[in-house]
Amino acid sequence: MSYIPAFMRRRAKNYLLRTLPEYGYELVSVRDRNPWLVGNQQKDDLIICNFCGTIFRRSGNDHPEGLNCIHCDTIARERVAFQCILDEVGKRTGTNSLFFRRAAQLKPFTMLECSPRHNQNRREIYEETLGKYYASDFDMMAHMADIKLDLTSDEDVQPFMQAFDIILCAHVLEHIPDYRKALINLRTMLSPDGFLVLQVPLLENAYVPVTWDEFHQDNTRVFHRFGFDLINDLKQIFNQVTPVVGLLDFHITSPEIKPEKYLALQHMREQVVVFGESKLRCNGFGNPDLCDAFIAYK
Ligand SMILES: [Zn+2]
């Protein structure tokens, strides 16, 4: 952490007092890099966006598709994925950042994001923070992307062999009929030390093939409903797989989620990364019953 002169601490404190009176104001750093300006969370209604660093008021319900950041529009489940990236890079570099924007340790990395929700502010942050950032999409229709990439097409994947240090693939796999093939190709595109952050809606106790008509908002068909047993597929393809959850021991309240979905993790509890209550609240990760991800190393 860099040193902050007293007058700057005072100035920032006064500014925060004026703009966010209920906010605790412990200033950590104001250098032109991450972290800039950080406070202690005192009340539950403020969220620190772990992508852009903006502090905003909690509004709406705790749905994983909600709690949108007022600057970069990240939603709760996206911040879960960003936290996975920050924690993983933190472990490797020994430098932890509170948010993604201008985190110096991210500069050497090339990142691929599959079918992201586009936001201009977010795009700019990716570009100023990472060495290189690519957004891909299956057909370039529903998402703004740099490269067309069908994850099951060897031809599409071939030019990107070992090209990416970080791949973020969120809410894509459930739309791909041959999802195992997609996982193999994701591994192929990882650099030797690269890692994948994978998110799928984990609704079930165990895998259920979708044989009925099910579509998500962007009109893409859903072929699979996953449970944590997806880890068995992942472990066949990747060397090291870590499940990440918001909480492990709690009562699931969402009606669309099977109440026993975390049972599949009971026998591997010590391998599971748990964010915990305070991180869930401070970073606005949403309701813990869908606050999940997998981190996989080649
Ligand atoms: Zn943000």
C-alpha cells in the first residue's frame, strides 16, 4: 500500500462524508492505480464494485442477475466471477486488489471472455487494465464481440491454442449441446499456466438434460441443467478444479433451486472456496444460492 499524505486523507474523508454520509471512510490509497479509494463497509446498503471500484447503493433484490453497478453495469454473478479472477491472480502474484480496474498485476495477462454482456465503461476498463482482452461470441448476433468462436468448432479454436491466460466463460455452457467438447476446447485455448473461470446456473442436485423447450432472455436454447456433479466432467478434462461458493452451510430459499444442491460438495468440503457473509454483502454477490463458480487450471 502506498503512503497517503494527511491532507489527502482529510480531503477524501470530507468528500466521502458529503457524498456518502453513512459510509466508513478508511482511505487505503489514492495513487493512480488500484486500489484508489476504499472505505470500511458500515452499512449493508452500500456495495463496492470489485470490477470498477465504484461504491453504490444497494437497490432491488439480491438476485444474481441484479444489483447492477451504476458505473460498469456488472451484476451480482459477474462480480462473483471477477472475484475469482482477482483471488486467483492475487495468489499467483502475491498482490491482492480490491477491484479489477487498473490492478497492476493484471497487466501481463491476455483474457478471453465468452459472450459477455456488453458495457462501454466495462470494455474500457478491460482495455486499460489487461495486456489484451478479447470478447468472443458463437454467432456474433446477440453479443458484441471481437472474435467469432464456436467453442465446439476445432477450426474456430485452432488459431487460439494456448492463447489466453484467463478465460471467463459464464452462462454459456448450458446452451451448448456438446458441452464436454466445449470444455476440452476451452482447455486447449488456455496458456500453460492459464485458468478458466466457469459459471453455469447450478440449479439441480445433479445433472438433468433439458428435453423440454427452455430459453434464456437472449433467445438461446438451454440444453442442460447442471448440478455440482459437473465437477466430475471438469476433473476429467482439467488438472486442478476448485469449486467456489458464496456460503456452504445455509438454507436455500429460491424455489427454482433444489434445496440439496450443495450436498454434492460435502465429501470435498476442504477443496471448496467459500466467500463468506461479509464478502457477499460488501461486493454485492447476491443471494448465495446462485453465487457459484469453478476455477480450472490446465
Ligand atoms: Zn462497477
